[in-house]
Amino acid sequence: MTDSPSSGTGRPSAIQPKVQLERRVSPFFATISYGFIAIAAWIWLVIGAKVDPLDLWTSSNLSRDLAVGVGVGAALVGGWLLLLRASQAARDLEKEFGWILGEQRSVELAFLALLSGAAEEFMFRGAFHQFIGPVLATALFAGVHWPVNWSFRLWPALALLAGAALAAERIWTGSLIAPVVTHVVVNGVNLSRLARKYRTWKE
């Protein structure tokens, strides 16, 4: 995998169509976006729930939580790979993400997977879990993955299933560690696959 994007494969800017954008999320934009989510979750927990956010990141059995996180992550990735073989909707979704993220540089993959997994779990399995409970938090997680076009039609259902697994991990272990590890594994593997498969865009 090369670290430099392929020339001539950018996507047109929605604001300035003649401007070609790289098909990736920059570390700066990712840090700002997910940093805002993490800060909002922290404030919500401290001020609203009167919960010490650090308590959510402690584990009574770290080796168990890490093993559960990796195991569930591997199961979700395996299920997705099987679905890709069986479903055109899954292939359409992957291709859409390949168009958006295919030029993600190898050095950025781990950073983006870690940042997105930690921030989203802190918000949904942390703050929302405390405020509205796991069922509504999972439904909200699916809702924010609403399809922006027909190619994303499978996204909410996948988010609902993954969210249910992540919520179960949070309830079982009493910590965010297992769901965060699962989320990072799923995002890391899928981002790496997209970067390998779609770095050079072909219609």
C-alpha cells in the first residue's frame, strides 16, 4: 500500500465542482470532529449525570475486556465479509465508502480508527447510555447512520446490529474498554480494506 494518493482520482467538491478533493478524511478534520464529540460527552457526564468519566474507562478485568473487544470485533468483520458476498446492498455501501475514503493514507488509518472508535463509544455507550439507557442509545446510534443516498440504505441496520453488540459489551463488562476495542477493530480493518481496494478508483 502506498502512502501517496493516486493522481486524478479525486472527487469534485460540492461547493466548487472544478476543485478535486482527496478521497480521505484529514487528521485535522477528524481531530476537530471527534474531539468535539468527546468533549460534549465529557461535559454531559460531569454536569448532567454527575458521573466521573474516568470511571467508565476503568476495568475490573482488563484482559477479559480486551479479549471480548477483539473477539466481537472479529465476529462483526467476519459477518460483514460474508454479507459482502451475499448482498448487492452491502457491495454498494462498501463502494460508496471506497469513493469517499479510498485515498486514506496508511499512516492515518490507525489514528482515524482509534479516534472514531473511542469518541463514538464515549458518547453512545458512555453519555447516552447513562442518560437514556442502552436501548434508546442504540436506536439513536442507528439513527445518526441514516442513509444519505440509496447506496447507504443498509447502513442504519448495520449500525443497529453493531450498536446492540456494543451495548451488550458495555453492560456485561461495566466498562467502555471492550466496546471501544471492538469499534476500533471494525473501523481499522474496514478502513485498511478500503484503502487497499479503492485507492485507485474504477467505475
